Amino acid sequence: MPKLIKDNSVLENNWSLIDKDHTGELKEEKAIVPLQYFLAQTEVLLERENIGVWLDSDEGPEELVPFLDQLNLIAINFPAFADGRGYSYARLLRDRYGYTGELRAVGDVLHDQLFYLGRCGFDSFAVREDKDAEVALSGLNDFSVSYQAACDKSAPLFRRR
């Protein structure tokens, strides 16, 4: 089973990420479904506690706003290392829309990104399967001080002194 970084620990990832082209019914397992699948079956899926939704890089979080208080997990896909739209989606979810559930980075997630993903509001990270999650965990502590305000610190450094 793939590894997951959450709460500064490496854990087993017990959530299944459902493919975008999935059309059938879901098993009674913890599943993270694509946005369009969720929107097509919202009423049925919200009756379950073990459902999360994932956004692709070309899908903003706005359509999830009415359901944020009912979703325990939202995952944002990073299809490529250089695609930064997910950082903006995380900030929107946390700062503008007040989402307080688990926010997970999935896809092409690497050690170098973890510190910045955490600053944007992500609290769990599904590191690429070909990378060592134990090594990547140290990426959360790449820097000891951050100057700007972000999701993890609401005031810039000069206001914190």
C-alpha cells in the first residue's frame, strides 16, 4: 500500500484514488472521487463518511463550496511538478472558503514542494510512489523561518517579532 505523509508522520494510505473515467458504483472503502463523479452523485455520496473529492489542476474549488462542511477530505492533483495551480486552490479553500477538513496533495508531489504546500494549507501529502516518503518527510522542515504570511502563519515575520 502506498505511503502518505500526515501529521509529520509517514502512514499507510488507506484511501483509494478513483480514476477520472470511473463510471460504476464504488465499494464500501475510503474513496477519493473525481469532482465530476461527485457532482453527478452528490446526494448518494454525501450519505457516506468515507468519501473525499479530488480536483484536477484545471478544476477550481468553487463547485465544492456548498459541500465543504460535509467533506472530510479534499485532494488536489498536481499532474506535473511545475503546475502550481493547486497551491492557489489550497489557499482559496482555506482562506476564502474556510475549509477545515483534510487537504491532500496528490500526483507529482515531491520532497522539494512539501514545505510550500504546507504553507498553502495542505496537511497531508501522497508523495509519488517512486520516491521514499521517509526521506520526503524532511521537506516539511526545509526552512526554519518564513517571512510572508500564509495559511500556517497569519502574520508576516516583522509582525511576529
